[in-house]
Amino acid sequence: MIQSYDDLYITVQSAMAEYAKGEDAAEIVFKTNDNGTCELKNKANSKKFILMFARYGDEYKVGYAYFEPDAYGGFSNPEWIEDISHDEFTPKFVITLINEHLLENGVAPSDW
């Protein structure tokens, strides 16, 4: 359950550790930004997610935006933006985001 940016970072890093155990795992990089958001980026193809924590009254959410690099390797606007309830944002959910969107063809490694 995500209730702070620290919870978000711990959950993402936990997912990355689990993901990295896979035989065919791509090299995914994690970084935090000055504004509190964090990024997951595939080093090989530069596809990335920016994730953020938000509180709306009594409701906690994790927002995420998906970016693909343009022809010059830069990023402009996200391809899409979505959010999920804080109690649904789990390491398994993060691994699903990686497998379905950050990999070259959106195909999960064979041992998932």
C-alpha cells in the first residue's frame, strides 16, 4: 500500500529486484527526480515510465505516464497517462508495466 513517495520507491525497487531475477530480463534503470517523481527506463530502447504519488482528499493514488523516445532520442509528451489506487500498486503491477510496455515488443520474458 503506497502512502508516501518512500513507499513508492520501495515498491518499485522491490519489483525491479524481482524482475532482474528473470533469465531474459532487460536492463531497467530506476532514478528519482528532484520533484519526487521516479522513473523506470529500459536502457536498450529508452522507453520509460514516470511515476508519481498523489493524495486527493482521503484517497491515495499512484500516477504513471508512459513515454517513447522520438526519432532524435528525446521525449516530448507522454503517449498516455493513467493512475491506480494506492492499494493496487504492487511489485507485481510494476513488473506487468515493465513486461507489457518497456520491453521491445511488449513480450514478457519466457520464465514469467
